[in-house]
Amino acid sequence: MNILARSACAKIILLGEHAVVYGKPSIAVPFSTLRTFATIAASPVGSGFSITAVDLDNQLTVVDQQSQTVEDPLAVASWKMFELLGISPPDANISLHSNIPIASGMGSGAALTTALLRAILHIADRTLPNEKLNEIVYEIEKIHHGTPSGIDNTVIVYEKPVYFVRGLEPERLKVAHPFSLVIADTGVSASTKVAVSDVRKLYDNNRLVTQQLIDSIGELVLEGRQAIEGNHFVELGAIMNRNHELLKELTVSAPMLDKLVECARQAGALGAKLTGGGRGGNMICLVTPDVIGSVKSSLLANGAYRVYDTIVQ
Ligand code: PMV
């Protein structure tokens, strides 16, 4: 019997990516309509525990004694959870299926891990505070991304808008009034790990200028928080525009991102920027409900691979 056990959402970074790695604040929101689902199938006694990642060409991970030593993120995550719960691998297969685009700045890796771990908790008939779950997902994010700030796993595990500073308890953001975002996928896959390490090189080679860019992004995030909490959306749009320019200077934009950002602004968005690691992946724009349709059509007409919209509340 198959049980659709658990799921985890995608995420969008609204403001502050990259600078967050250097201790600056960042704001991220859940994108609840795109999700990873974990389905459990009981296996015959003694057959062991395995994971099928449907969207990764049905990649099968057998979680046995040998898999304890490999750096396979799904196997490592499973073992960490078994150890924490004090259980042996159950006889079961967990199948992970996701409609979150991979490598496009939406936290697909963290969502995969979160859904898997929630399914294991379901099998074991146990619960775990989000805080603890978040710690494990963060450990696995390190395998995926090297030196992640922890923002992806945090917003995905808590599924709430967060104001995040590396190393501090995430703060729940109070959204004064729901607002709409349109998200456009450039269709270009890009590695967050590479973008983060390129920013690090920039930082090492040109510390003064890079630090100024990072500081300026940090200040924008503070202003952005006030705008969200105070219902000042025209201002928030302008802050997003300025954030995009600073990210460009950090070398993490790309021609297609710049094109879509410009197109969204022309089509009436209050503000637009890249989101996540950059170089490809997605851009976001802040829109009033009356222009959602026209902004989406314009983005598609200008080469966006796919578009979505969501309400942040
Ligand atoms: O590309 P994403 O969605 O995984 O976002 C990465 C965000 C960065 O700030 C660039 C890196 C990080 O670890 O926070």
C-alpha cells in the first residue's frame, strides 16, 4: 500500500541573497504551491530501506550499512534521522516526487530532504520540533552547497515568511497586508555553489568594494522589512530594484535575468530582481493584482521558460 506521507514547499528569497552568507539579514518566503511529495511503500520484511528520487531519473538510493560512509545527501539524511530516533532502517521505500524546478533557486534540495525526513518520522510514528528538523536539513544542505547560510532550509522547514540572520533564531516576518509576486524561470540552470564561491573570490580579491556592496544589501533588507511590516509596497518595489543592481555588481546576474527584470518593470511591476544564487534560475517581481496577467504574458513573450504567481501572507 502506498501512502502519500509528507511534503515540503519551495522557497523564494525576497531580499538579501549572497550578503546573507556574510552575516547580513535576508528575507525569504515559502512558495507553497510548488512542493516535493514523499510517498511511502511498505517493503517485504528484510528487504531494507531505499529511496527513489523520481525526478532524478528514478535514481535509487539503497540506505544500508555501506551507505553510511558515502556522501549521498539522501542516504546521509536518512542515517542522521535513524540515529536521532534510535531506530534501524525500516523495510520501506520512500519515493520522492517534486514539481519544484531543480537548480533554479527555489530550494529544491532542501525540500527533498525535508519531505524525506518527514516521511521517515511518519513511518516511525514520531514527531520532531521544527528546530531539530531544520538542523538536520541544514547539515545536508552543506553537502549540496558547501557553505550555505541556512536560509533555504529554514524557510522550507517552517513554511513561513522569515527574517533570517545566519546563526540566529529565525524571526517570523509579520506581513502587514498580503502581496503578490510573479516568478519567472529563465530556463537556465545555474549552480548556487559556483555563484557563492565566485562571490567569495571577489570578496577575497577586492575586499573593500565587495564589503560595501554586501553592507548596502544588508541595509536594503532592513528597509524592506519595514516596508513589508508597514504595508509600503511601492517602496518595497524600489528596494527590490536596488537589490538587483547590487547583485549585478556582485556578478551574479545574467543577461536573461536582466532582460526579464527590465521587462517586468516595463509591464508594470512595482519592482523586480533575481532571486537565489543567480546566474540563471529565477527572477521575481512585486505586482499589484491588476497587472499579474499582463506581467506574466510579457515575461513569457520575452523568453521566460515558465511563470508562476503566488500570494505572500
Ligand atoms: O539558489 P538558492 O535558492 O539555493 O539560494 C542561495 C542563496 C544564497 O544566499 C546565494 C546562498 C545561501 O546559502 O544563502
